[in-house]
Amino acid sequence: MKLIQGNEACALGAMRAGCRFFAGYPITPATEIMEWMARLLPPKGGVFIQMEDEIAALAAVIGASWGGAKAMTATSGPGFSLMQEHLGYAAMTETPCVVVDSQRGGPSTGLPTLPAQGDVMQARWGSHGDRPAIVLTASSVRDVYEITVAAFNLSETYRLPVVLLLDALLSHMRENVELPEVAVVDRRKPDSVEAFQPFGSTAFQAFGDGPPLVVTGLAHADTGRPRASDGPNLERMLRRSIDRLETDREAITRYRAIGLDDADHLILTYGITARSAAGAVQQLRADGIRAGLLELQTLWPFPERLVADLASRVENVVVPELNLGQLVMAVRAAVGGAAPVRHLGRADGRLFSPEEIATAVRAGAHEVSRA
Amino acid sequence: MPRVGQDLRQYLQLDSMPHVWCPGCGHGQVARGLATALDRLSLPLDQLVLVGGIGCSGRTPFYFNANAMHTTHGRALAFATGLKLTRPELTVITTMGDGDTAAIGGNHFIHACRRNIDMTAIVYNNGIYGMTGGQQAPTTPRGARSVTTPLGSLEPPFDIVQLALAAGATYVARSTTFDFDELPTLIVDAVRHPGFAVVEVLTQCPTYYGRLNELGDAVAMLDYERDLTLPQEAITKEGLAGRRPLGVFRREIAPEYTAQYAELCARQAARS
């Protein structure tokens, strides 16, 4: 057992996953991740560099990934906004990399030291155009370690930028942790260098490791050469990488379930808010109300079927989150009319108490019983 | 000296032709300068990465038989930094325009100059935004017309060489597309320089800059470039008389980043 901080667990997870390049720019509350990487990388021969801004940080990460390194950056809301340009570039160029966003109150400079969950939609839709996206989150220091490794594994498996959403509280929280054993996925190399098409599969060739490559943010053929006016080709590219995630949605979906087997009332949440929700489940069950918790660790692709199935078995659904209504939109779309969905949101930099969540569940239960 | 009719096709990606550049554009001359330089450098092309920004100049990498990374507007050097740090054995050359370098990428440019990573930045300066149709650039001279300064620009322009020198680049040179012979020599010199090298090339945009400023066709613009500039060795006691100097302005050996980083890693590994 070791007492470690959330941001430290993230850095340790990255090192365990084989991350050998980190570029960043200081920002509260994510800075300790880069401070740890600055210490951990050099003895392993990995590269650490502090760049001139967050735009450059993600650019350097993408450059390093094309040099063959597993690569990561970490930031918070204002920096994450600046990174949207290169999240799009990474998606277009099918570049594996990990972007950690420790969320703080926004918009703009907002509440720099207080937790929020306001970047859920930005993580999915922040860059222009359509793109496949994997967005993960965590609720404990141990999970941060494990899910950071998962973020790298998914990024390398699907050749995508993967976003890990933390928050100011989880980043700075310390817990006693036994670091779990984890499996590490490495980048898939081309079977044959000669016949290799750099795009069109999840195999990856770095610069200098074979015949010359072409990489561009323009729409391109599987050879990498630009096809800037060929719309149907772009749509085919996008659908292909989106479909890869669609096919594997169940494998990509990580979640934790508490008391869902016999639940009449579903609390659906994620990240730091799941800790309060677990307390709410305990309180409600002590009062004889059969509540259950679905803690999503994969936010995108959104596990529609899982949520729809659960909603069809409960009387009502409560979605607490530290924003004024973001993931709840996806929940409502998945639930349809199967059960009433109640949103519990706040953007004041505070967490929900278990009582507040329990009260919302009771109010929902009351409405259902009156209907 | 490049021979007329010299066959440089082995360096070019002919499948990507025709190129996007307009008839008379100077970028083809810069590309020829680069191809000639590669011929003299005898680099393995699979160990060379050309990193382009966005704009006419940013397309250069597509036309070469080397690795090509076509990045985002202004940020080629930030991508190149991550790549070079990860793979110091690769030769990395960026091709960026003047707006790319000094406007949207200004921050990346000055920090790349400061870090002294062993890369070469070729800056194509035509004083205007060509690809988007002739808007004012941070290098557009005072009084010059563009489609966004139809009455003449009020802004003092950036001098890319002075910017690079002030930011600490260890090799800084300027040439023009008129100086057909000199350019490959400077590019060879810059690539061999063990540190961050900047080569600014004044290049003509007859389609926009030339037309809007009534400078005539491409040939007339080359004469204009000749008259606008002065090789440093030709500077007399009368000074520059408003002309821009050409040649090498700094060649200085300073600690190079990737070499220092490798030493630092070795020290840390020995300690742990």
C-alpha cells in the first residue's frame, strides 16, 4: 500500500503503459502529472518537454507518436480548449496518443482549483467535423492508475487520441493504493513493410521505420496521399474508424455496477460524482429503497444498449453530474420513454453529498408512485 | 552550382504532380533549391522528414520522395519538435510560409529558435497569404496592397531574419528565388548546422502580390527581388539604402537540445 495522489497515479499509470514521451504546459489542477513525468521519463530514456502552449504540447505529442513513441499530454479546461485543433488532427491522421483533462470549473478561467465535469461534451465534440472518440473517466486514485493504462491500450489498439477526464478533486486527492496488475497493449506493427498501406488498418509504421510515409490533416487515400476534394472518400474514412469502435463497443465500455440486480431506481453517473452516488445507494438501501448505481468509466462511445436495458428494468433514473446537463442528454436519448430521467446538476465547484443524491432518488420515487 | 537540366526527379514524388502552385510562383524554385540541396547532402530519403505547415509552402513535402508530414497552420515546428526529440537520428526540415511562421505560428517559431534543436526551418516569404487569395501577411511591407489592405498596409512588417536572430536561432540566413545558385548552398549549410537553422527565402507571388501591387509578371518580380536585396558582401559604405541584406547572418555552435537531453538521460539512468 502506498499513499499517492491522483495526478501521481496518472503519471505512474502512463509509465506502466509504456509512455515514453510527454509534452505539456503548466495548468492547475493537472500540473503534477507533468511534474511527475519530468522525473520519471529521463531515467527510462523517455522524452519530457515543456512546450510554449497547449497547442504545441499536443502537436509535439503527435509528432512523437509518429516517431514511434507512446505519447501523452495532460491539461485542464483552458488548455483542453486549445487542444481541440490537434485532437481533430490526431483523429484525421489516426494517431495514437492520450490526452488527460483534469476538469475545473468553466467556462474560461472559471474556477481553477475546484472540480467540475463540464468538459464531457467538449471531449466528444470539441473539434470541428465528425470523428470517432473514446473518452474515459475515473473516480478513485486506484482507478486513475488502471484507467490511464486502459487509455493507452485503447489508443494503441484503435489508433486514436483517447481522452481521460479527471477533475480537480480527484487529481489532488490522496488515497492508500495497492497498484493493480495491468495488461499493456503495444502498437501493432505492419505484417509486411513493402505492401503496407499506412491508413486503412490499425497497424502503424513510424517515420524512419520503412519506406517514406505521407501524413496529412487533409482527407487522404489509404496511401496517405491527399484527396482534398474527394468527399465520398473522406466519409468512407470517417465511417471506417467510427465503425471500428461501434463493432467493439462492448469491449470498450468500462463501468462499475453497485446493486443493479434488483434495483428499482437507477443512479447513473461517472467520475468523482460516483463516490457520492455510492453513498446515496447505501443510505437508500438502509431505508428499504432498492437503489443501484451505474458508474460509467467509458463515457464515449456512449453505451446506449447497456443504459437502455437497465432503464427498462427500473422505475426511474437519476443522473447527477457536476455541470448543468451534459451526459444526461445521451442518457435521455438512450432511455427514450422507458423511465423518467431526472437530472441533478451543479456548476458551483462543489460535490454532491450522498444525501442530495438520495433526496433526488426519493423525489423521483414519490413522483412515480403518484403517477 | 545547379546545372540547367540537372535530373532531380529521384527526389520528387512525381505521382503528386501537378503541384498546386500557380504559374510563375516562386515556390517551385524553392523546391528546386531543396531538391538540389538533397542531391548534395546524399541523405537517405527514408530518414528525412519534411514537415509542412498550411498554405502554399506547406504543400512542399507532398512533392518529395521523403517522409511528409503536412500539419496544421503555424504549427509545423511544434510537431517537428516532438518528432525530432523522439528520433534524433532523423533529419527534419520544415517548410512554412511567412504567415505560417510569423503570424499564427509566431510563438512556436520563436520558441523553436530559442531551444536550438537540430532542425532546419525553410521560411517561404512572399509577403502575402497566397492560398486564401491575397490577404495581408505579417511580412507585407508598409503601404503594400493586399485584398485586406486595399488602400495599403499600415502595419510595420516583421523581418523574419531579425526575429530569428533575436529569438536565438544559431544559424540564420536569407536568400531569394532570384539567387538560384545561392539557395541550395544555404540549405545544405543549414541542414549540416548542428542546431536550429532558419533559411528565409524571398519568393514571388505574381498571382496576388504582384498583381495587386502592379509589379508585373514572375520575371519582373524576380528583378524586383534583385533590386530589393543586397548580398552582404556587396554592402558598401553607403549601407543598405533600404535594401534587405542576403547571406548568412549567424552561424554559431551552441549546445544542441537533443544531445544535451541524451546526456541528461544517461546520467539519470546511471544514478538510478
